Amino acid sequence: MVASIDDKGYRDILGMYVAGEESSTFWKEILLNLKERGVEEVVLFVFDGLLGLEEAVKQVFPKTLTQLCVVHQIRNTLSYVRLSHKQ
């Protein structure tokens, strides 16, 4: 699913997409589809760290900032924390 928040703060679902597996190529096709349908600019793209996705975003929307989602940032950080300190 692709969701957006416009410059006035309104939320919208831009599309629902289904594929056999998630890949950066699949997401690049989605981004190209959104551009063809009139999306002119993406200010911030939040993603889960899928390899190659940041590059795909930059190819379609070059000015876009990217950020790893907070849940994935925490999970990645916790992999460096000792088990006894995770509590």
C-alpha cells in the first residue's frame, strides 16, 4: 500500500499493489506508475531497509529524502545490545 500526506495535512491512499515478492524493481515500477498518474514530488519516503529501494526512489524522484522506519531502526539497534540490557 502507498499512503500519502499532502501539504495541507490530508491523508490519502495512492494505491494498493500485490506481487509475489517484494523487491526494489517492484517498487520502482510502483513509483513510476505513481509519477505517470500525477505525483509530482515526494518529500519523504519511509521504508523498511529493502536493499536497492533507496536507489530506486532516487531514480524516480531525485529530490526525495529517505528514512528508515522507526520500528526497523529500533530492531537494528537492538541487535547491538546485550541480551541482559534489552529489558
